[in-house]
Amino acid sequence: MKVKLLFLFTSMLFINICFSQVTVDTLNKALNEFKTDRDAKFGVFKIVQYSGLSPNFRVIQDTEVNNAIAYIKGKKRYIRYNPSFMKRVNDSTKTDWAAISVLAHEIGHHLLGHTLRNQESNPGDELAADRYSGFMLFQMGATLEETLRCVETEGNLHGTKTHPPRSARIDVITEGWKDAKNLKNKKITDFSPERSNIEETFKYSCSFVGDENTYYVNNVNQMVWYDNYANPIVIGVLKESKGKNYKWDYFYDKTLYKIDTGGSIWLITTYGSSLKVGELNDINSAIENK
């Protein structure tokens, strides 16, 4: 009888210990997942707060994604992340800024409009999101070393079909971080962009059919376009035309355009026919007529 009671007591004690261990493990797992979810949502909140926006992103754990992804579904903006990936990058980089940089990168995809296009990501979009990430991490207090830690650890050395090489990503993240640093405590009193070594005294403005951009021709006959950072980019040169009916010749991407004395721009096909595709307008005349 004593042996049976001892066996029963031992069995109950073993079951109780096992049950307690399962309960503790389950509780720890739940707490860890909650902490990850809490930290991810708090990270997104702080990033958009520094952007001056409201946190209207849905942040969701998903073990099916490799790392993190931004997308739109039903007009709502989502960020899904793999909690194991977030933990791994933080552990491997020894800094919580690694996970924040991943989230900032995905928010960048949303704010830069990449998720509005229903297509696969590309290296250009990834670099733009990287630049935003670098900018925001400086704003939030990360050092450049902390900002770069994640891409230095996780970035692909040679790049992939959708992501550029690690070195290119490091460069643009650094640019974003330095841009934010240069803006800190800088009072903007002059809204004119910085001067470049390109001639920016213009004679003509130029527009093409189906192209929303405006182009300019400077005093040395260069065709100039401004990028999104207000940097002047020379994309071609106008040369005097040898033809009787045209004033200028303009080559772009191996295509010949001719400009007549009235400012009309003509595309010359390989068969010799011409198609009007744009206008060249005299800036000084336009100003005088106002």
C-alpha cells in the first residue's frame, strides 16, 4: 500500500512539474511575442512620429515572410515582419537599432509610393527606402555606426535581382544619415538651391509630349533636367543643324530630334519621316510678354 501511495505521489508531482514547465514555457513565449509585437508597433509609431505623420500602418507578425515586407491591401497599409528575423538581426548586430532600421526601410517604401505600384521591388526602390531609413535613424538618435550595422551584417555582398549590392546600400544610407545631420539646427533662410558647376542661366524651356518633366537649354546649349534633389543634370546638347528647315539637332538615347525656327521639336524616324513631339520656348520672350 505504501509503495502504491508513493508511486501515486511521485506521479502527481512529476505531472505537476511538467505542467508547470509547460505553463512557464507558454507564458514566456507569449511574453516574448508580446514584447516583439509591442516593440515593433512602438518602433513604427516613433518612426512616423519623427516624420510628422500619424501611425496608420497595420503592423503584423508573420513567420511566413523571410524578414519584413510593406504592401497595401484594401486601401490599408501593412507592414509584416518575421519576429525571428527581428530577434536575429538584433542579436547579431548587438543593437536594437537594427530592427528599427528594417522597419524604417519598409515605412520608406510606403511613404515613397512604392507600394502603390503592383509590381516586384527593384534596386532603385530599395536604395530610396535605404536613404529614408538612414535619414530617420539620425533623427531618432542613432549613430552612423548603429545605422549601418544591420545592412553591414545582413546585406547581400553582390546584390540580388531586387536588392543592390551591400556597398551601394551602405553609401545611400550614409547619405541619408548625413543629410539629416546637416539639417539639424540649420535655420533655412535661403530657399535657393546650392549652385553647381553647370551653367544655370537658361534661354529656353522645353517640353515633350507624354513627358511630365520640364527641361531647359542653357547659354552653352546644354539640355538640363533637375532631379528630385534640385540637382541640375545635363542630358544632352543642342547643335546647329545642317538642314535648311531646322535650327538645332538634338540627340538623346541614340534618337535624333530636330528643332525648327518656330521651336517645334520633331522626331526623325529611321525612314526619314518626322513627327512633332515637343516644343522649345524662348524664356526671355515669355517673360517680356507677361
